[in-house]
Amino acid sequence: MKDAAPQTIFLKDYTPFGFEIDMVHLTFRLHPERTRVISRIAFRSNPNAKDADFFLHGEELTLIWAKVDGADVTPRMEDNGLRCAVPDRSFIWEAEVEINPGANTALEGLYMSNGMYCTQCEAEGFRKITYYPDRPDVMAPFEVRIEGDEKVLLSNGNPGTTGDGFAEWHDPWPKPAYLFALVAGDLVNHPDRFETKSGRDVELNIWVRPGDEGKCAFGMEALKASMRWDEDVYGREYDLDIFNIVAVDDFNMGAMENKGLNIFNSSCVLASPETSTDGNFERIEAIIAHEYFHNWTGNRITCRDWFQLCLKEGLTVFRDAQFTSVMRSEPVKRIGDVIDLRARQFREDNGPLAHPVRPESFVEINNFYTATVYEKGAELIRMLKTLVGDAAYSKAVDLYFERHDGDAATIEDWLKVFEDATGRDLTQFKRWYEQAGTPRVNVSEEYQDGTFTLHFEQSTPPTPGQDVKDTRVIPIAVGLLSPNGDEVVPTQVLEMTGAKQSFAFDGLASRPVPSILRGFSAPVILERESDNAERAFLFAHDTDPFNKWEAGRALARDGLLAMIRDGAGPDDAYLDAIEAVARDDSLDPAFRALAMGLPSQEDLAQSLYEAGGTPDPQAIWDALETLKQAQAQKMQDLATRLYAQYQVDAPYAPNAEQSGARALANAALGLISRLDGGALAQKQYDTADNMTQQLAGLSCLLKAGNGDAAVALFYEQWKEDRLVIDKWFSLQVIMADPDKAAQTAQTLTKHPDFTMKNPNRFRATLGALAMNTAGFHHASGEGYKVLADWLIKLDPLNPQTTARMCSAFETWRRFDAARQAKIAAELDRILAQPNLSRDTTEMVTRIRGG
């Protein structure tokens, strides 16, 4: 039978916990199957709470004994915790529990990863370690003693006394339980030091398994750059004597910001030129920055309850995007972020999993670590900064740190500091946090007697549980170009607050060409009549890098839609325009590489669906292949020149300049390989001295149908490196012909190196199947069956990863009746499983009902 009917938790029902905590002392006596955890916690009544019920969360724990003020007590045990009578005054709670880290395949709480003890407590994993009020608004300083035979024993805060078989740690900063961390294992460190602006010396370490020491240098430099940037831009210094990062192979997420002891998925911190691509390096740099920035936006100021998750995550994603924009190319970073937002968050907003940035309810909080909370949450911070201006943003954020340091805060607290710092009323802006869905902004225009007027109208379609939407404030960045391409009105931000609103520009000598939503100033869908001539004009002349790229993308998308719907041939206007941009050596190579890319299969499917059509995944794939082939033929000579021109002769460096050159050269290689059968790709593969070039060569060989030998050689070369072998699994599935994608994934699950217990390997194989859109949605339904089979197998072991991967099915309502029937059957088959986890039950139920 399934878990007991899950309880829905509502934001409106929040009440403070009845007790506050002065100090937590934990002793861990480590054992792979029988770890003992002894807790000693100083409680006192919370004067702001109405309910003094003493309830401590606890799951999968064996209680050995419990005491209150030294006297034995017998708590009343419940499914998810215990209750106990306690004095109406300050008191000491003590308990000893036993847990089994070795059997913890869910990777939540204390678990084992290749012989190493590791924790993951966000969101509600600490309750699997000991009995405790496991909620983010209960904050306390922690003292921890770890007893074990392992070489390295780590926890939060600053190190205390150490000795033979034990280590003590003290974290002076009050924190919620979700930020607790412990790591114990035979690890080695890559050390460094950092001097803060106030002159404090901080010890830095990246801890890894023996053999991985050579992959830490880049991560360490990224950490130091993040620390300096946070001091320079936000005025935030690090506040402990030591900062530790640990690389863990088995981890459900990318990384975790535990105070002073960040735990990272190995794939998000280990890097070397030979084993990591330019994309890997950039991602590692961003994730290290993200987790470090959480020290203030997440740790020193945390969230009152899990409904406020976007408060810490949206703000920190925005901060790491600012950092990457400085370290890399700002326009390319912005374009990349919007591509991801549209692919993941817009899809979420327009399907059964739509929810507000701050949800009003949830069943399983792990299911709300979503693109809406993270990426759309960051877009809201960006919009707020755009509306108030840079200086006011800095003033308000300084006030936020001053007012709420040490607090568990809310979205209301965040918006209040902006209101107090700027005098603005943000009541309407708050709707962005409360309403799900992506607003549509329809634009029309007129020109008369030197005055150009833009008319805007906003609307948001209904989403699950929210049929009616109120108007939102939308910052719309606009510039105007003259017919000869000169900018006659530089960028200005129009503030739309009504359902319909018009803005006029006077004194113009001729009808301008508008460049609207520059920099993607708001996460909306812009609806405006345009033609290929105007798009080509903007692609050639727009001074805003985002809108320049957007014009090219729209030109490609409209041509592709005509190919899919009407059987048209490749659009010559697009081919001419993209060749001109690719040829322009004054443009950033990274920008040109992005511009040469085509809309994704998901993007085209959504466009067809919104236009009232039924997307055919195979027809979309065929159109993309046809256009790519036409692009290769059109740009044959140029591609050869670009490939030669942008070879990097200097020793490998993962910086913006070299990465951009390699991106453009590899884009050219992709075109060349369509015409030469992969001959040049084979040469690049054979001679590559870095993973970026080697993997690009292998990808082109697979696309050309000549990759079998290289696939075998790649495995033999890298079979001892688990992160590179993840790439090997993933690439074969992603690059597979749609007719063979499901079979390829299924075959790889039989490989000796496949294991579903490692989230990275599972995502590299089955997650890659979902990324092969035409293959996953093959008319046979085999893609659906293969993924569902494996999700059913994984759920008893790792509910979090299972539930998140169920989102591959979320767009099922957009397809034809036959595909819908096949997906519905698989969703029903998942739901029919006995003992299905709460995580997966909620996710599949929401998708199925959408």
C-alpha cells in the first residue's frame, strides 16, 4: 500500500514554534550501520508563540532513551516525531538515537557515499539524524563532537579540540537544522588562505577523495574570487575562521550551503582541462559562487518557513548571475539564462506543475525546488533592481542585511526594506510572488506627425488553482532605431502597471523600428506583429545584445514553424542573416556561437502548441535537421575559415576569451561535419588535449554516424574517471537518432558501470533520454515506458531524484491523442505502485491531473 495520505501544508497556517533554543550539543559515534547520536538541547519558552506543544520531528530513528533535566521520560511516539510533557520554564532535553547511514539510499540525513559519511539536511533531512524541531525558523548555535576512526572529521563552524578518534566543532552563528553538516572519511585537502578586507585570515580547504587533488585548483580560485566580489559589491565579509568544501559522489543536488562546510556534488567542484569542458568550468564557478553567497543570503538571513524558499534562492541566483556576468561575458550570460528560463520555467508555468514563486501550499517541499522558485525568483530580483535603480537597490539591500541579520525572514520583510529605502509602494509588485503563470504582453504601434506610440496590453492565462490574474507591474526596456540603423532613442524603462497602457515618443524624423524588452527586462512573452525584414534589420543593427540575438532566434523560429506546418523550405532570409552575423569579426565569438544555434525542440513544440496546433516531435526534429543541413551548405566556406581562425594555440585556460573562441570553432565544426562525414571531427578528437575539444569531436562523429570506434576508445581512455564516464553515458543517448534513443538508453542501463544508486549516473542515462525530445516522445511510446520502468525501480531507493525526473512527462497534454494515451498509461502505472513515496505520488498526481 502507499504511504498514508499526505497532508497539505498551507502558508496561511504558519505559527511560530512554542520554544526557542539557546544551544545544541550533538555527539556522533559513527558506525556504518549503527551510528549513535546523542543530543543535549537547551530549550526555553517562545514568548511570541501561542502553542506550547513540545513536538520534535523524527523519522527512521530508533530512540534509545530520552531525558528532561536529567530525569528519564517516555515520549509519545508518532509517525513523524514525538511529543513529550515538559516544564513551563527553561529545560534541557537529552536523547540518544540510533540510525543506519549505510542503508540510507535516499541520500537525505546522514548517509554513506563510497565509504564516506555525509549529510544532506535541506529541506527536512535533519529529522532523520535526531529528534529536533526541524523547521527553518528555529535557529541555534551548535556544538558538535564526532567520534570515529576516519582520518577527517568535519562539521559546521570553527574547529575545536581534536584528538585520537574525535574532533569537536563550534558554530557560533545561530542556524536552522537544515544547515547542519557532517562529513567523515579518508579525505585529502587542497588548502589555501584568504584575507578579508578587515584583515582577518581565513583557512580554505577543498576536501576530496585521494586521487582527485589535481582537480581542485580552479574551484579554489573561484571561491576566492567569490569572497572578494561579495566584499566589493555587497560589502559582505566571511564570518568564520575556516571555510571547507567537500566533494561527494552521491548527492541529489548540485551543492549545499551548510554554514562553513559546503557539500558539493563532485561534478560541481572537480575540474581539470583534460576531464572538464568549458561549460563545466563556468558551471563550477557559478555554483561555488552561489553556495558561498548563501553565507549571507540564506544562512545569516534565512527563510521563516519553506514557503519563503524563493527569498534565499531567488536572491542568491541573482547574485551569482551578477558575479558570472563580471567573470564572463555579460550579454552571453544573460542570453544563456533566458534560454534556460524559457526551456524550464516557462514550460513549468504553462503546465500542470505551475505554481507561484512563493507557493501557497505544498505536500512535499522537496518538489518545490523548481525553476520557478530559483530562476523566476531571480528574475523578480532583477526586475526590482531595474525598477528602483542601482543606487536604490544597494541602499535597500544594505538595509536588509542591517535589519534582518540573524532573522528567519519573509518576502514581506524583503519588500518592506525596498519600500522604506525608496518610498515606493510595492503592493502590485508583490503579485509576481503570488501569481503563477507567464504574463503575455501584446504590443501594437502607430506613427503620426513625428510621434511614435507603443500600445501595450497584458494578460496571464489561468493556471492550476488560479483562474483569475491581476495586473502586474512590468518593466519594459525599450530603444528606438532609425531606418538606417542608428539609435534615435536610447534604452529607457517603461513601467507598465495597467492592463492596457500606451507610451509616446515625440520629435522623431521618421518612423522608427522599436527594440522592445531589451535585456529581457521582465519574464514575459512578448506578442507583436513583425516580419522577416524587420527581424533581419534588428539582427543586423540592434545595439542591445539580447534583442539582437532575439531577432535572429525569432527569424529562425518562424522559418522553422513554416517548415513544420506548411512544408516550406529553409528560409533564405534567415540563412543570409545568420551568415552575416557569423562573419562579423567585431562581435564576441561566444555571442556568434550562440547566434548560430537554433531554437530547441521544446521551444518549437511550445510555439506550435500556443498557436493552437499539436506538435509532432518527429516533424520538429526533421525540420531542425533540414535547416542545419542548409546552414552547413550555405556557410561551408565561412565555417572552414572560422574553424581555422578560432583555434586556440595558447595553453588551455577556462577563461571567457578562450572559451568563446572554442565555442565558435566548435559551432563551425558542427557545420563542417555535416558535409565531410566527420573527417575533421575525427582529427580534432584524435589530437585534442582538453575535454572541450575531445567531446565536441565525439559529438560531431556521433551526428555523422561514424562515432562507434571513438565511443569505444573514449571509454577505454576514461573508464577510471566517474565524472567523464557520466559524459560518455549522456552523450550517446542525447545524440542518438530518435528511432534508437530509447533502445540506446536501455542498453546502457545494462552496462557494468551503470548504477541507479548514483544520481549523477542515473540522470546521465535516463535524464538524457528525456533530453532527446524526439526520441523520448517517439510514436512507439518506448521512451515513456523505459523511463517509467526505471522511475518505478528508483523510487524505493531515492524518492527525491525520482520525483524530479517525473517532470519529463509534464507537457503530455500538448501532444496528439495517441501519445497522450501512452503517457497517461505510464503515469497511472507509476501511481499504482505499492508503497510509492510521498514525493513521487504528489508529483505524478499533479502532472496526471493537469
